[in-house]
Amino acid sequence: MVGGVTVAAGETRDLSIRASQSFSGADVSIPARVIRAAKAGPVVLLTGAVHGDELNGTGIIRDLLLHPPFELTAGTLVMAPVVNLLGFDRQSRYLPDRRDLNRSFPGSAEGSLTRRYAHAVFHQLVAPCDLIIDLHTGGGRRTNFPNVRANMADPEIAELARAFGSEIIFDHAGGSGTLRRTASERGIPTILLEGGEVLKVEPSIVEVGVRGVTNVLASLDMIAADPAEPLFRAEVDRSMWIRSDAGGMLRFHAGPGDLVAEGQPLASVSTLLGSLCGEVLAPAAGLVMGATTLPSVKPGDPILHLGMTREDDASIRWALDHIPEDSLYARLRRAFAESIVIEPPGSAADPA
């Protein structure tokens, strides 16, 4: 039973799950589609736009709805393209009371607007499910190379994360009040996909999400499909945002998806007329997991998100050097290089 509605075996139903009310008193209801196969199996929930401006997850779920790449043969698939409707309508990460839905779970029936909304989502949409894939993007003016975030200390969650087939897994339990952490602590294994940036539906990120969901369902024997294997796998257990020490305009020398060595130039900062103000070097070896999409910075502004891996960097380097040009990973790196300017160090002269 999802949203108080029982869906029969072999049935597909579209639901409206009441989560709040507008100023006019009209119901605010979350649309969801429930597909239940004739054969019993797990109940899998896909959630998009828990942050109302993070639309890649919405795009992934809509692609699955409009162009389903598989037929469900066992279990139940629940798809909610937009969880945070009040934020979505305002093109905002937050609800109208300026609180973060993804820091408010499991919510409260008598709390703030956001906590009441979280309570409705958690009890009507989340609690009936057996496992969850929560789809997110980077925050405002930041972009993320696709990576799965999961508490790898939990064997069930680790198995789910690896089944998704992402090259990069970030081992992190999640913050207090997040959907992922709260559901996992309640016995519902949950992973999160981070990919791309806000207020966009990016084709390459949609492709990653559709492939990952297909992989998970195949691993659970809910569909007949051969899972797509990642070209390599790196599990990140530490990360840091690399910050600028100077203000000015950025020239990136590494981008999302790249492996960098300690001391490698990551970016240059110059004046509006091109005079060099400073150079940003990698403080450690790691994979670039995200970047600012703003071409200008002030001292202290984040530039690149660097993840340190448990694997030998030499094996990752070998894999990156041998990735086929037509592979999804290679196409993702090119897509990021087209949204931010990435140049080799010293590729342009700096006026004196």
C-alpha cells in the first residue's frame, strides 16, 4: 500500500499523495506511478527533486516513464519525479518556510511546514518501500560528476551501491535528517545518485541514471537484463573542496571525472585583463568529483571537489587512459568540459 492505496498484482496506477495545502486551501499532492508485477518481489522507490531545483532526477524518472527500457517481471516500482512540489513550483531548493526538506526527515505531524511535509512523504511514500534510489544534483552554481553516495559499512547498502554500476562511490552515511540516512536507519536500504547541476535536465546524467536503475532492478531479478559493468570502480572515503586564495577569473586545468596527482595544477586565477593572480594546486591525489560553474571567484570560494580513493591511483589511471572514446564515462567528461573551460596549464600566456 503506497499513499494509502493498494495496487493489485499486475496493475499500474497513478497516485496523488497529499503532502500539504496551498494558501487557497487546495491540496498539494505528489504525483507517483506504481507499477506492480504479477510476481512478488521487492518494492523499489525512485525519488526526484527532494530539493525542488534539482531536476536531473526528475528527468531520469520521466525518461523511465516515457521510454521504459524494461518490463517489470517481479516486485513493485514506485516512481515520484518531484517530491518537493512546493520548492519545484518556486524553482527553489527549499520549501516556502526556507527550510531544507532533505534535513527534515522523518518529519513531524505537528511541526513546521517542512517537517509536516517530510512526515507526509516519509509515512506515505517512503515507509511502504523496501529500498530507495534518491536522485540529486549539485547545489546552486556547482556541478557533480555522477557518483553514488552510500553507507558502505552496511552490507545491504553496499551491495545496492555497487549494483548501480557507477565508477565512483562516495562512502558516506549522509547528514542527519536526510532521506537517505533516515530511511536506512529505519531498515530501508537507500543510496543516492549525485549528478550534474540544478535547474537542468542533462542528457548524459539522465543516461547514467537510467542505466543505474536498470542495473539495480536486474540485480534484484525484477527485470530480465544484463547489468552494465562500470569501466572501473573507485570508492571514495574522504573528500574536500579546494578553495581559491585569490579573486579573479578562473581557468580550469582539470575537470570533473579527472584523476589528479598531488601538486598538480587544478586552476589558474587571473585579473579581468589576464594577469595571473594565483594558481590552485592539488593538495592530494584524487578524483575530481565536482566543480563550481561560476567563472569568477573571491578568496575562499570553492573551485573543485576532490575525492580521495581507497584504490591504487595507478590502476585508476590505467583505466582512464584506456577508456573507449564512445563510452559513457568519456562522453560525460567531454560534456563537463563543454560547460566549463578546461585548458592545460600554461596554455595561454599571462600578460605581465
